[in-house]
Amino acid sequence: MKPTRIAGIGYSVPEAVITNDDLTKLYETSDEWIYTRTGIKERRVVSGNETAIDLGLDAAQNAMKKSGFKPEDIDCIICASSVPPQLYPTLACTLQMKLGIPGNVPAFDMTAACTGLIYAMQVARGLIGSGIYKTILIVAADNNSKITDWTDRSTSILFGDGAGAMVVTEAQDGIDDIISLKISADGSIGHYISTDMPGQCCPLVKQADKVGDGKIKMNGKEVYKFAVTTVPKYVEECIEASGMKSEDIDYLIPHQANQRIIEAIQKRLKYTDDKVISNIKYYGNTSAASIPIALCEGVEQGKIKLGTTAVLCGFGAGMTWGATVVRLREGIC
């Protein structure tokens, strides 16, 4: 297998901010009630005609600028998106056109919910490692606010919109930046988080008993139990597969779903606060984009030093989960 280099990472978030106090206009709640249960103070949401396409385009341009690659250098585009603004054309095909990437380059979307970035990294790693493609653009972008039930306090307090992007390429120096990577899924518990597509049967046939409303539905209690029992153990296994120990990893950059879940993973790995990156307080759960947003912002704020190693981990609807130990080279974001 050819080694993979992470060449550039970028992110983008909307300008519109919805605070916990703003949500009190929609239903009975309070900043204290939300913050103590989730660690969230505010979230960014798309406004007007803005969509995940705009966010993904901005994140991709930022990642490509950091990588030094031009549109004509990209061999393949993979988009991880659970809530694209449209099912087709796919987000990947739309971004191909907007970025000016050649029209003969394959572009496709994949859905693994909040684990989408790590799933996409596994696919890209395999395509590069086998020599099929050399340089791949990964974009994780969602506008969760478009399918959030804003009358449901239990879910609407959690989600925000955002995008992250990563350019990965064959490592010419022989050093693999994706040191280990593991992904898994269990469809038997997929009902923990679900979104039914709206739509009706042909009027000439019997109608379905139930029509989907396209809104996010979640059993928060079961998701929490799943995350705190499954993810920490999985991260440990991924670190072991890398040939390293927990203390050898410089940073833990988890999916930003709930601060209590992040703290449970931190406790299991016995990491100090300075090794754990969390920005859920200001962005909420931005699905597959949450890891690159946290990573790049951490670098910008000086919380993450480059030339280091990090474990990225995520979980989401499906249920899906995954973890990867990566090398963070200088200049990637």
C-alpha cells in the first residue's frame, strides 16, 4: 500500500449565530438547562439562500490553498454529507463544477452521518494506497438546521451547520500520515438516530400508513450510553493498532456531539484538558464537519501544535463509528 499524506485541511461555518437564549423564544428552556446537559452555548446556522454547498465550497478552497494543490491536480472527490441541500446532483458533483475541477474526475457522496469524515478517509486511503488515484479532495458538509424540528427541545438544542475539507495525497517521502484507522457500524441499533425521507406513493396504488417528515429523531439516552461505552474502547484499539500507547498521542480531537461524551472519552484515556480539543460550546454538533472544524480552529488558537500526532474519533447515525491516529504535519491548516 502506498502511504498517504494529509496535505491540507480547511473549514467553514455560517455567520448566523443562534444562542441558547435565542431558543427560549421557541420553547420553554434556559441557557443553564442546555449548557449543563450538552456543553453548548451557541450554534451557527445557514440563513437565507445559504446551504451546505456554500460552506463546503469555502472549506474546500481553504484546504486546497493549504495543500498547494490546484483544481486540475485533484483525481477524485468524496463528500461526506448526511444533510445535503439536494440529493442530486450530489454535493460532490456540484463542488466539482464550482471548484473548476476537471469534468472527467469521479465525484460521489457517501453517508455515514457524524462518522462521515473518518469513513471518507478510509475510502480515500484505500484508493491512494492501491494506486488508483493520487490526490483526493474530501469534503464533509451539512446544513442540519434544515431538517431540525425546531419545536423539539431535545434535538434542536444540539445541532449546528458547518463544513470541513481535507486534501489527501500519496506521500512522496514514504511517511504515512494515517497511522491507523478503524471504522464500524451496527444497523441493529440504527433506530437510535433516524431521519425519514418525505414522500408519498403513486396515487394509483395503496398509500403507505406513514409518511416521513424529514426531521431528525433521536433517542438521546441510548445514544449517550452507546457513545460512552463503545467509543473510548474503540479509540484504545485504534491506538494499539498504530503501535503506540495513549500517552504517545499528543491530542484527542473527538466528534463534537456532547461535552459529557467528550469528557467520558477523556477520562477513559486519562488525558489532561490540554490534550483534548473541544469547541462544541460555540458550534454545537456539526455532524461530519465537527472534527476538521475543531482541528483547524485549535491550530488557529494555538491549542494544537503541528508536527504532532492526534487521534480523531467519531460516531453517528447508522449507528456508525470510527477512529484514526494521524500525523499532523506543519502547514496543513
